[in-house]
Amino acid sequence: MAESRKGLLLGVAAYLMWGAFPLYWPLLEPAGALEILSHRILWSLATMGLLVLALRRGSRVRALARDRRVLALLVVSAAAVTVNWAMYIWGVNNGRVVETSLGYFINPLVTVLMGVLLLGERLRRPQWLALGVGLVAVLVLSWDYGRLPWVALVLAFSFGTYGLAKKTAGVGAIEGLMAETTLIAPFAAAYVAWLGATGGADFGAHGVQHALLLTTTGVVTAVPLLCFGAAATRIPLVSLGLLQYLAPVLQFGLGVFWFHEEMPPGRWAGFVLVWVALTVFTVDALRHRRRQLTLAAHASGGS
């Protein structure tokens, strides 16, 4: 029970930190989204490098580079997480916090859809219902925004791609992020160098405090990831799956009540439909899990 409680608290901490990110990224302005992204990649690489050395996982990271299949999947996950990070930072710093929360609300539905389209998975009837309601929600929100909610869709599909690639690769969180940041760091370093050469860099141009804040992007990336990894080993995946809604709920609340973003009736209607779809999806997942456990218990009892 002690380990389970610790895992629950660590999981809550991870998702609360991710949910509070909209309060953090604006602190790094006037740096642009790409400069913030580049520093996040480079300082994450430095932070993860120290963690790998401290935990003596260097051999595991080197083993990833020798496996061509895993390396190819990590290239995909590195590209996907780069797009996801860039879009999230841009969205938050351009007054679209509510829309970024929508991306993480619909992510479970997008992940299921990707399983159907890419892996040929078969869905249960409630899952189809949830996807249908989710599609209607996107249409309603598109009508309200006067455009597709493209920030949310890019976030959902990039994170879905990232999760699919990481799951297929089967690598640890620390080793995986170390490999991913290593793969994309040269591009980030080149961009930072170009900004410095052309006089367009904000790093160091707004005082020591701003420069130090940019260096914290690595720690801010690593700490919730470590909490998540520790939680994943202590509590069931079903519990972890339920906790994932904490982050977009907090992001949505910050967008509406802290940043005072506009929420006309049509937008509320779209979000309510998304929450209905997630309720159907979650209840079905819990029932399916319960049935599996019951069947497994009967099978073990009868053998």
C-alpha cells in the first residue's frame, strides 16, 4: 500500500506539473517559440546526460544506437516530440491555452484512431461511439473557431505518434529521452548559433534572470518525466490512464480563469462533447479491464 500510495502521489505530481506548464512558458518571453524549443532540447540533453551518468545507464543508451529498428523508431519519436513541444510552446505563448488543452483531451481518442488506421486494431462499440462523438466535437469547435482547431489536432496527432513510436520501441523513459534529444540537438544547436550570429538571440539579451530561466527548461522537462516513470512502476496502467486527464483539466482551467481566454457557447458545447466522448471511452476501458481480470481469475481458478 505504501508503494502504491507513493506511486499515486508521484503520478499526480507529474500531471500537475505538466498541467501547470502554461504558467511557465510565458516567463521565457520575449524569446520566440523556436528559440525556447531549441534551449529546451539542449538543456534537456544536458540534464538527461547527467541523469544517465548518475544512474549508470550509459550502456543502455549505447545499446539503442546499435539496434537499427529501435533507432529508426526513436528518430520518429524525436521528430514527433519536437513538433509537439514547438506547437505547445507556440500555442501557450500566443493565447491558445484552451486549445492546447483540447489537444490533450482528444489525444486518447486520436491514439485509438491511429491504432485502427495503422495497426488494424478492432474497436468495441463504445469506442466507436466515443470516436463519433469526438468527431462531432471537432466539427462543432471548427464551426465556433471559424477554422479547424489545428493547434489541438497537431498536438494530439504528434503526441499520439510519439506514444506509438515509443511503445513500439520499448525503451525506458530516461534512455529514450536521452536518445531523442541527442538526435535533435544538432538542429537546435545550429538554430541557436544562427540566432547568435545574426544578433537575433534573446538568450542573454534580457538580463541574467531571463538567461537562467531558459537554462531551467531541461530540469522542467526532466522532473515530471522522472515522477511519471516512478509512478508507472508502482500503480496500474488503468490508474495512470485516469490521471492523464489532470493535465488538460488544469490547462483548461488556467486558460479560462487565469488567462481569461474567450469561451463562447459554441466552444463550451464542443468541449462538453469532448468530455462526453472521454467519459464513454473511460467507462468502457474500465469495464473491459474488469472483464479481463474476471476472466483471468476464472481461468487460473479452473486450471
